[in-house]
Amino acid sequence: MKAPAPEPLRDRAGTAHVMLITLRARQLTGVALIVLLATALVGTVHLFSLVGVVLNDAEAHGQLLARAIFQRARDVVTDGRAAGDALRRDRALRTLLASSIAYGRGVSYATIVDTEGTILLHSFPGREGSGHVADAPLATVIAGGPIARLRAIYSEQTYAVEESLTLGETPFGAVRIGLSTVLLREELSDALRPAALATLVALALALVLAAGLSPWVLRPIHALRDGQDLAEPAGTDPEGTGAATVDTPSAESVRRLAALARPLAGVAHEVKNPLNAMTIHLELIRQKLAGLAGPTATVGGSSILGISEPTDADGTSAASADAAPRDDDLRSAREHLDVLEEEIKRLDEIIQGFVRFMRPPDLRLEPVAIDGLAHEVRALIAPEAERAGVAIEIDCPPALPALAADHALLQQAFLNLALNACQAMPSGGTLRIRARAAAGRRVHVTVEDTGEGIPPEQLERIFDLYYTSRADGSGLGLAMVHMAVQLHGGEIDVESTAGVGTRFRLALPQAYNIVT
């Protein structure tokens, strides 16, 4: 009886080839599923974490605004029975309520109500006098679990942060800050966008890596297809197995990416790159013009290179005749380059200032001595003042109560005022910084110059963003001063006389006026 004929090698190779394709597809599918599961797990944890961060940040910001309004309201009201009239008459308080929507992240309204729930003052004045139904406290949402917080932020609802108003021991109302989940959700979406991009990149890299490693992992099947002996180990490790690992971004990496993905910062970066490129190319053009400047030097009527220059009928060198027009052209080109460079620098400063203005920092209130702050500003402004011939006088008694302020933000505000004053005195003059304690637990600070003054028609607009009367001004300095004062719960006004000077008056809260 004959033994059965062995299976043809070609059939075995064909079967192995089909098996190879199937295993490769399974390998890629398995890697994709693993990466998807891992990123889904990390993404879920990251989402819960971000929701908590957004809600906690919103609550802290709401409390900061409520306390600023509380401080001002408590200073205004002297009699609880006439609280409504006193609050409605205070323009600074109205401005503070209106600015809380402009600068508050997620803030949909700010209001002051009496003990009966009637609106005394509102960021939308049309609602004053009507009843106000208190929204659910944001603190109850934060105290809930991760799923409850996620469900809350994706609901169409407004939550509130509340601060009670008291006169002595007697309550006369409350400050309520409304925080819209719609606005908070936009902030959350901006933070999640980089995480989604990181997930797609991780998945793509994992698939590419799996496809690249599959020939090595599937080498035993290749051996079967080629009719080789499979007895030898498939890999180089003692157990004959291979392992492929894919690094997925950690939750901390994704969180850092999300924190960096701020729309305004991204716009500034995108605009700054071409500005830098233009600056570099302007410098290259300037260097090339410098290489073209000046005619070829000559010695005894011949050029340094030993080649005689062509002359006209009267013996004048043709190169000499062209030198003057050529030098004029080069000089004109350099002037145009200087203008371009200055305008690029100005545009860059405007963009950076816009980003700083639209993203005001979180206040870090601490006791700040106005005397020390004034001397810091004088040291910073000294070079500019010396060039302009401006004398700086400081009258801030060291015994004055400290301010409740963010040191860096307030320093920048006073620096902007001092710079403005120096620029208003191109022929020299005097800059005075004076501070005195005032009623209502305030400190009054005056910044005064003896400069050109501000025309009356411009006084109402000097705090507007981008408004400037100087050709080289950005229109950001005084707008940022106004914003800083408002964020501190203070007031600022200005008076000016043409040819006499300008005086800025600031009223800022004392340090012991901080509510904890």
C-alpha cells in the first residue's frame, strides 16, 4: 500500500500567505482597540479632572467678584433701610457689576438683592425692581460626584455664588453672581480639543508602529510560507517571543496640552511668527544695502583693483557722477526699512497687549505698601524721566495703611500712568505721586503731571481700548489701568487742563478690608 503523497509545497505556502494576511489584520485591529481603550480610560479621567478644575475655577472667580462687589456695597451703605437708594446712586458699583460680565469667565449676571429677594442693582439695569429667584448654589454641584458634575456642566442651567450683605450684625441683602454652564462648557471644550488631537495622533502612531513591527512579529508565518523549518525560535529572546510597546500620552501630558491651548495665545503665536520672519528679512536687506553703500575707492585716478574707471569728455569719472544719486537711493531705502521695522515692532506690541488685556490675571490679593510701590515705579521710570527732563516727587507717608492689592498688576497700572505722564512732558516737568488715607477704609492716590494736558473732547475716551492721541501710541496703557483698578474694587477719575497738566485720582481699598 502506497503512502499518501505529501501536500504540495505551493498549497502550504498559499495557506500560510492567507494566514499571514489574517493575522496582520487581527494584530492591527487588536492594537487599535488597546490604544482606543487606553486613551478612552485616560480621556475619561482627564475629562472628570478638567470638569472639576473648570467648576472650581469658576467658583473661585465668582467668589472674588462677589467679594469685590460686597466690599464696595458695604462702603456705600450706611443705613440698611436706605440701602437700595444708596446702591443705585453709586456709579462705581454699577460699573463693577457691568465689568464682572466682561471680565468674568462664565459669568452671566451679577446682582444685589434685598432680604425679600427684590433686585436692587443688576448688571442688566432693566431687571431692577423685579423679584429674583435664587439659582442653585454652584458649591452643591462641586460637592457631588464626577458624573453629577459632568451632567451639570452639560445642562442648560445657571448656578450661583452668593455673598451675604450685612451692616454690623444686621443683614440687608446679598450679592449673587450667576455662572452659566453654557459659557463654562465653551471653556471646557477649548481645553479638551488638544486631548482629542493627542488621542488621534496616538492611534495613528500605534497603527504605524504595529504595521512596521508586524513582519518581525509574524516571522514564523513567513518561514512557513517560504517552506522553512519552524523548529527554531521565532525571536531573539530566550522564549522566542517578541513584544511591541506603544507609549500613550499620560494624563499629565494631556492636561498640560489642554492648559496651553488657549485661543488668544494661539492667535498671538501664529501672528508673531510671520512678524519675526519679516524682522529677520528686513535685517538681511539692511545688510545687503550696507554692502552696496559707497563707491569703489580709487588711488590716483585708478581703482584699487587696478582697473581704470571710464571718464567723460571733461575727465570726470562716470562712477563719480552716479555716486550721488546712488547714495540718495540707498539712504531712502534705509529710511523705508526703518519705518517698516518700527511698524512691525508696534504691531507686535499691540498684539501682545491685546492678549494681556483680554486675559486678565487672577488677582492674588496681599497687603501692599503704597510708599514702597511708588518708589519701585520711580526706579523703573527713572531712565525715561531723565531723558525727558522730568523730576519725580513722591509724597506717600510710610505710615499709610497697606492696600489690598495684586502687587504685580497694581505696579503695572502705576507704571503705565507714570509713562503716560513722562510722554506728556517732552520738554520736562514734574511728576508727583501722592497718597493719603481716606474715609470708607480707602487710600486715595494721585498721579499728577505738569504736561500738555488732555483736550476736553478726549477726556471721556481715554480709558477706551485702542484709543490714543499719539501717533506712536497703542491705546492699551490707560485701558489696562482702568481694568486693574476695577478688578481691585477701586475707582479712578481724571481731570486735565490744557497747558497746565493732568491729574489721575485713584481710590483703592485698604488691606484689612479683605473679606475671608
